[in-house]
Amino acid sequence: MARVILQTDIPGVAPRRGKVRDIYDLGDALLIVATDRISAFDVVMKSGIPYKGQVLTQISRFWFDFLADVVENHLITDQVDQFPDPFDRYADQLVGRSMLVHKTDVLPVECVVRGYLAGSGWKEYQQTQSVCGVALPSGLKQCDRLPEPIFTPATKAEQGEHDENIPFDRAADILGAEAAAYVRDKSIEVYCKARDYAAERGILLADTKFEWGRIDDRIILIDEVLTPDSSRFWPADAYQPGRDQESFDKQFVRNYLEAVHFDKSGPGIELPDAIAEKTSAKYIEAYERLTGQVFSPVG
């Protein structure tokens, strides 16, 4: 098995540890480190996924570059030798999996764009024939492509809780009408550009969530972008509406946990090596198909 980094330890500096990332506050900047931790059903497992942090970071970096003509983002550098002291001395922990970024005032709404009817959107549609207040045609099947992408915001939940889908009007109340309209329109624009590119690579971008932050008087794209952790990517050649789809994410982990009747509450459990390796391979396949580059682990 490859080396797995479950957490970073930089002497004298304490991070805020999320479900899968370690975040170091540097005043006007943040150092975001994607570890190899994995969560499923909002529970962090005891074992990690080889190369996961590097893959997610490199996919985000690819999309930041690809989308640079559409939207400003928070990236300063991902080169460890350009990080401030003491982080530049810990490349063994940080290389390939970390980004130095501008600190922003994070907008308190998850900006979700859906192009296909899946997940919580499918559940809501079955009850109301709408998603987050957006009326949809009747007769749609699970995972059907929608006539047009829809913006379905959600409130951000505390760790261990689930985000709550909300109508656009409520997002506008939270963010203000102008900011809500901006992130809605930009989120859909970014989704469409990424969707069309991914389709050329044989991948369907079913849905994705974006994070936005305010810096000075600008709203910019932050956090991870269009990764298998924040998006549903499906192989186009296996797509068939009316059922769940194969995906480039942690589905192997979810399936295993269901099979062993994991109760979907903490603490997490150890994953078999075979499950971790299969999941790692799916993440790497997503990277290679999206970027057209062979994944080369570093560090």
C-alpha cells in the first residue's frame, strides 16, 4: 500500500481539521491541505485512501486554470517552496496536496448546480415534481438529464449534519439579491463549461457544488472545484436513466459500509485494503480522464 497521510503535523502550528482537510490560518491567507481521510455518510473512516488528497488537489488546480477566463479564484500557489515558514520545510507532508489561498469571507450558502436528476434532487422530485422550488417536467426518471441545468442552493450544515436544500428566494434573503443572482449565474456558467469539456472526455457531470467567497468588493471561486468529492461524475458509456449510475467517487466505500451494516454514525471503521485500493483507482481514473495526464504521485 502507498503511504497514506491521515493528518498533517507541523510543529508549533495547529490546524482546523475538517472531515478531510487540514486548514492553517495564516492571517490574510489560508493553507488548505487535502489529506487522505475519507468520509462516508458524514462519518470519517479510520483508514484513508491512497493518493486521494493529491488527486483532489490536482483536479482542483486543473479546473482553476481551465476556468481562469470565466471566474477569479482564490489560489496563490501550490508550490511548497513558495509557502511561508515553517510550511516550506515540510514538503514530505504537503507536496501535491496543499494550496496557499487568499482568505475570503465565505458566503454561507452551498451553490449546487444540477444537470441530471439524482441524489436528494431525485427524492424531492418524486414528492413535489420540483427541486428547491424549481418546477420540472412530469415523467422524469431517476438520473434523467434535465432540460436545462438548475441552481439549487443549500444551507451549510455543521459537521456531522446534512445540508438543507433551500429555494432561491431564501438564498437571496441570506446573501442579498445581487450576490445571490451573481453566484447563481456564475455557478451555472462554470457548470456548463465544465460539463461540455467533461463530455468530450467521456464523462457526464451530473451535478456539482461550488463555494464562493468575498474579498474586497469581489466574489471569487474558492475551496475545491469540480472534484469527485464535490461532484457526481458518471462514465458516459455506462449511462442509463432509471437507475443509480456508476461514479468516479467513494461508491466502493459506501457499498462496503452498506454491506457490513454500518450504522452511519461515528466513529468510523477500518476499510479493507481492497476497498481502499479500488476507491483510489477510481479517483485516479477521474483525474486522468479529465485532465488527459497520467497521474504521478509525489512525495
